[in-house]
Amino acid sequence: METFTDVLLVTANVGSLFDNVDEIQSVWLQELYKTIHRYKPQFIALHFQEVGGKDYMLNMGHAENFIWSIKSSEEMRDYDRVCIYVDSQFQAEDSFTALGSMYFIHKTLKNVYQYDFNVKDFKVVSGQNKYTGSLDQVTTVEKEKFPKYFWPDFKWSRKGFTRTRWIIHNQGLDLVNVHLFHDASNLIACKSSPSVYSANRHNALRYVINRISDNCYTPLPFFLFGDFNFRLDTLSLVQQHLCTSADMQTVKKDNSNEVEKIICEEKDNDHQVLLQIEEKLFAYLHQAVFREDNGRALLKYDREATAFHDVVREEDIRFPPSYPYSEEYTKPTQYMNTRCPSWCDRILMSHTAREFIHTRHEGERSIVYNTIGPNVCMGDHKPVFLFFSLKTNDR
């Protein structure tokens, strides 16, 4: 008999929560619980990136307390089985990813199993399962930090992926938490189309997809969700959209050929500066363009996921770019002028996974792909969620 299990997947880069602990955290949690209360899922997967924030050596304890507070909250009391994985061993530089994953199973949901990668078999999930540290000896999760040669010209940072495998009512799934490389310099991102950073992300994501599809284990339908750091094609965006009728000039450093800034000035209107780009500055005069109609006019410059349409797909994006929001409590919908706003935080799925999502009749609550806390300060990244009903079998 075909049954349906309501599932909520959430991805959140939580780095800024630990730099501004008191201001943002409680509101962030309220918004998460509101989303859970609204959709009442039976299975929840929370994928976190940058656990502990930039100052992870100082803040990892706060980060673990934050995660325990979710597990023990009153709002989660009806989820009687929990699996938590936090890669918190920052001393292990060659393997530290700062990824954290939490999985909650509602008391009404039976027949949930998790894969043990060591014995290569599924075991029934029971009780509260908490794992911290390096996770290297934990047999129900696979973890890998991207090797240094993936980006030899840039600083080696805490980027990688984790995978867990599940059976829900006879339906097998891989859930993969991923964090890909960011754009270190806006100026370098503007040099070519696509940028060198985009090429690095492409290689890393292809590596992840190949790894979870190889024959070490039986391939399963998968959901891949995390901070992909996908960016708009900056050069095309600037030339074809933001500054089409502006004069563009590059300013070079003294006695050098190295570009220090790019300035776009309006041809009339007293040569008002329309856009200024520096290594860590992207100041556009009409920032509202990124929010109008959820940034829909800019989606054509969001090209990094399209290279993977042979193996993954995504629900239609109908929310504004998820990064970089202001971390000021009073400016929850404003972007910082540090980076070009982009849809960094995403939930992708294999074509086989999409086949198991139940599409309901018109008027029924169906698939929802959106941000959490659109109108409150959630840090520099808005969490992104996907709610759907999974077709499962009771046989």
C-alpha cells in the first residue's frame, strides 16, 4: 500500500550565529520552530555549515550548546528518535569540515532504518544518538574534507561533505550535507565568465556526486543540500544587467598592473557611482533589484547548477538571494555590500529522488521551497527549506 511521509529538509550556514550569539540565536530558533509547527513534518533533516563560525576555536562549545538546545526543546518533544553529528574537532586540520547534521523522527513514524557503512547494512533507528568530535569512527556517517589540490591557489578551508543513508517505509535515501568554496575576491570573480571560483565549485560538486553514486555502496536516490556558494555570473551580470548604460573604469594599484577597484558611473546624472567593486566590496546603488519579484530577473545569471542537470534537479526558486544579508538586527531584508547577492543555499535532488515526491492535487499543500525567517535577522545566510510528501511503501 502506498503511503506518504511528510519531510522537511533545511540547510543553514550558521557561522554568524556564533559571532552574535545573544542577538540572533533566539530569533533564529523561533523561526525554525514556527516552520516546523506550520508544516508538522514526520521526518526532519537539518544540515548546518560553518558550525562554530569564523572563531570556531573559541565558539565550538557555544555551537554544541546551540545544537543540544534544539534537541531538548519543548517544540521537538514529539520527535522521539534523534541522530546528531557535529564535526567539531578543529584541531584535525586535514579533516575538519565544521559540518553538523540533525535528524528527527516523529513518534508517529515507524519503520525508519539507518545505514551502517561498516557492516553495509541498515539498522532500526532508536533513541537519542549524539556524535561529536572528528566523526571518523562513527559508522553511520561518511565524512570527507575536500583535498587541498582542489584549490591550490587559495587558502585551504573547512569545506567538504557528509552523507547519511536512510530507509523510510521501504524507501531508501541518501542525505548529503555539503559546503563548497566561496569567492575569495570580487575582483577575481569579475575577471572571467564563468569565474575561476565557479570552476572550482563545479569540480568539487562533480566529485561529490561521483562519490555518492559510485559502486562502493548501492546507489540510492539522494538529496544534496547545503551551502553550495553558487554565485551569479558576476561579469555577465555587471555588463549585461546592472551597468548596461554606465561607464566602467578600472583603478589599478600604484606602480602595478593589479586591479584595485572597478567603478561604474552613470553617463549622465552627474556621473553618479552606480556600482563599486573591490576585493570584498560590492556596492550597488539600486540594491532593491535583488529583492524585486524575488530577484527573478537575475535568475538567468544563476548558472552553476545547470551544469549538473544530467544528474540533479531543483524546485523552482521563488525567494530572493539567500546571501549576504545584513547581520544588523534592524535590517533583516537588507544585503551587506560585501558580495553580490546570490542563491548560495540550495536543496538539490537526484532525478530518482524527484520521482518519489508526491505532487498533490491543486489546492492541497504540496511542495514548498523557500527561506526561513525572510523578515527577521537570521545572520548573513537565510536558511532554505524544502517541504514535501515522500511516497513510501508499507509492504
